[in-house]
Amino acid sequence: MNSNKINVMITGASGQLGQCLQKLDGNYHNLNLCFYESEKLDITNKINLKVIFESKSFDYIINCAAYTNVELAEKETEKAYLINAEGVKNLAEICEMNNATLIHISTDYVFDGQKKSPYLEEDATRPINEYGKSKLLGEKYIKEIVNRYFIIRTSWLYSSYGNNFYNTILKKAKIVNELSIVSSERGTPTNANDLAGFILQLISHKNMIHGLYHYSNLGEASWYDFAKEILRLEGKLDSIKLEKTDNYPTFAERPKYSVLDKKKCLDLPDVCILNWKESLRILMNNRQ
């Protein structure tokens, strides 16, 4: 490895955030990014993790590995905790032993959604589903174990990669004439490409203001608002009947309001965050 570069291990490289980071590889000339898919690096396997980490003297780990199926987490609870909590504990321990910095992605679902204004980093957490509980335990392990960390809570992540709300709406727009979308939950759609850029900027600028941060795009929306904007930009708003619903049946309970306050992030040097509508427009305009 080039000793003049910052060496970065990225776990969960095949997920949407991992793929967005891969797309930016080469844009930061002082970074040496090493991508590991879960098949090659299992964060729940301490020996596997130790062997790979110690073979290449990493300065940072960006943890994109996560169990993200909110519905299934209610049934596959043990698996969710294994990846989102115990696996994260392993990463924290390896970072602390090797004086490395851990950058971990968490979620707005650590909150109960009862607040009426954007959630601050210091607001009390009270997750209402197993996914949120497993992610919160991962946060707890990091704070207890490692000194140098960035925990970045984000919300409603989407991109052109993988299974997410954005891709689902685009697929459905090709085959249906009518869509019924939840309007009772409010949050902020977040372009995973923007989050990836923010993470790499943190490392590239050698930011040492460690701790917990909230990062999402600016503004707020319901899932209905998000779907409407996707269809509008796709030119399908007139051809598809879009209806609001308050009672879409789900197994897992979800917070009704989970907008994140970004002031702490915006106070960092050279950080600029786009409004969610603008970021969505850019993504859709740049599709190949």
C-alpha cells in the first residue's frame, strides 16, 4: 500500500452506499479505498476480520455492512442483532486495538417519531422496532469501546443501486396505472451519493472532530411527497393515479416523524448539503 495515502477499509461494499463509494473511488487522491463485500469479509467473524485488517494496516473503517430489512428484522431478530450490533462491536474492537477510526452508518429509526421538530444528536433515543433497537445497540458498543469514531445517522437512503423506495417507484411506474403511498410518515429522502461524498470528505480533510452526527439531505417530505416528485421528474405524474394512504399494513412499527437536524454537520468545514428535491433531480438527470 502507498504509505503516503490514507488506507480505508469499506465493509458491505455491494450495498447501495458501498456502490456509491466505489463510484467515487479515484476522486480523492490521498485515499486508498479497499472494498470488501460480505462474502469476502464477514464482520460477525472476528478471525476473518482480524486477518484482513492486520494484513493491510488500515487507518479507517467505513462500515456499510448492515441488516436493513425493517420488516424482516421483526422475525429475524437474532440475525439483525448479530450484524447491526455484534458485528459493529467487532469493528469497534479492531479499530481500538489498531488506533484506527471507525465511521459507522446508523439510522433515524433510533427515534420513536413523537417529536414535532427535527431530531438533534443529543435527543433521547427510543426505537420502536427491532431494526432500530439493533442499530442503537451498535451505536452503544462504539461509544463504549473506541475513542476515534464517527457515527452518522441518516434517513430514507436511496440511489440507483439495490432495493430502495426510489427504485421501487420507478419500476412500478412502468407496469401500473395507480399507486397508493403512505402520507402519514415524514422524514427526509437522502441520496446515498451525497452521503458517500460527505464520508470521503471527512477522511480526506482528516477531520478530527469525532462523535455523533446527523446527515440527510435538507427539507422534509412524506413517502407520498417523495413518490410524487419521482413521478414528476420521470414525466409520469399525469399517467399514473397517485393516492395517499394513512394505513399501509406493515409488520414493523415505524416512526411517524424522523427528520434529522443537520446543524452539527453543516458547522464542519466545507460541508454543503443539498435539498432533497434538488439532489433527486441531479440523480435522475445523470442516469445512464
